Amino acid sequence: MIRTKTLLTTFSMLAFLVACSDNKTASSNTESSTPSVAEAEVKVYRVSSEANYEPFIIRSAEGRQDGFEFELLSAIGEKQGLKFEFNPRPWEVLFSDITEGKADIISSGITITPERQAEIDFTNPHFETSTALLVGKNHPEIKSFADMQGKKIAVQTGTLQDTIAKKFGGEATSETGTWLSVKATMAGQTAATLGDWGAMSYYASKYPQENLRVIKNEQATVEQLAFGVRKGNEDLLNKLNQGLEQVKADGTYDKLRSKWFGELKS
């Protein structure tokens, strides 16, 4: 009887140990298959940008995204643990997307101006530029901004360049995008395109067969480009600024600038 009881006790203990082991394994499997609270709560920030504003934002016909600001934001996201969703939008609605809560960030070579600062907050500048003329091959007489007088000049609707063209006596022809403005100049429909220096230099380099010339106005106001966020969103603003400093410090920024703009020349 004593031996039988001992055996029963031993079997009971073994069964108990096996059950505990199974429960521990099941618990472990459950934990491994369940995302952590941090993973489950990662916010995806919505980025509104033009469909194409080369070389800042580029989208292929298949929807593949690329460009200087796309890669820069992605690099910032990696540093700060941020995820982004890029949405193509017309230029005219970018600022209302922020103020109406349809976007968390806006991007597309956006210039910081006092008027815009009254509506949204800007990150620290990520690019310095100014307005430049992209002159068509059939207009060698255009050698300065003053030579826009009486000529058709392509500009993007709703940009600062529209006002500048008229200031110099040009006949501003509004297009819905920078690429369409450049196309009009290459087709001979306009004498030149007035736009951002970085973008104009990019197009002149991309289409060497067109013999396009970039003319800078040395008296032009230097423009600071930045990402825009909702007014008062200090948390996101600080993360973007910290990430920008990090990619500048480790050389990522310089590599991206060189890749997309090379040596910018007037």
C-alpha cells in the first residue's frame, strides 16, 4: 500500500508538471503572437503633397514614390520611429488639408512665408533656394529677369512666381503644375518658366537636348523650404526637427541633396 501510494503520488506530480509546462508554452505562444502595446499604437502620419513636383516629390504611373523630400522624410521617419502615408493632392488644397485636419504634414518644396506661418507651423528649413528663370532654346535674348518684359512666362498657379513674373512685365501663363509649365517652355509655347531654382536646375540637367538655360536673379529673396504641420502640433514638429538634425549629422542629408540636385549652379 505504501508503494502504490508513492507511485500514485509520483504520477500525480508528473501530470501536474506536464500541465504547467503546457500552460507556460501556450502562454508564451499567445504573447508572441500578440503585438506589444507600442507596436499596436504606432501612428501613421498622413502626408499631402503634389502628385509630381520634381525633384522634391515624384510618382510614377504605377504609383511608385520617390524624390528628395520623399526620401528625406523617410530617413527622418527611420530616425524617429515615424511612419508616413503619402497622398497625392493638388497644390491648391495642400494648406487647407492641414487646417481642416485632412493631413498631418504637407510637402512639395513649400516656401516659408509670414502669411503661411499665420495658418500652419513649419519645421526647420531643409533647403534654401530662390526664384529662377528656365529659358527656352529659342530665346537667347533673355539674359535677365528684366527680359521677361512682354513675353509669355509659364508659372504654376497659386505660387509666388505668378506675382514675380507680372512684376517684371511678363505675361504669366498659369499651369496646374511645374512640369506642365516646363513642358510649355520646351514646346515653345512660352519663352521661359519661372519657378524654384532647385527644380529649374533639375529640369535643365534632365533634358540636356533642350538646351535650357537657368538664370538666377542675384537680388531675388532667398527662400527657405520646409515641411508644414498643423498649428500647435509641437510633438510632431519636434520629432521632425530632431530627425532632420540627425540625418544632417550622419551625412544622409548631404547624400540625398547630391543625388537629386548635384552641384546646383546658376
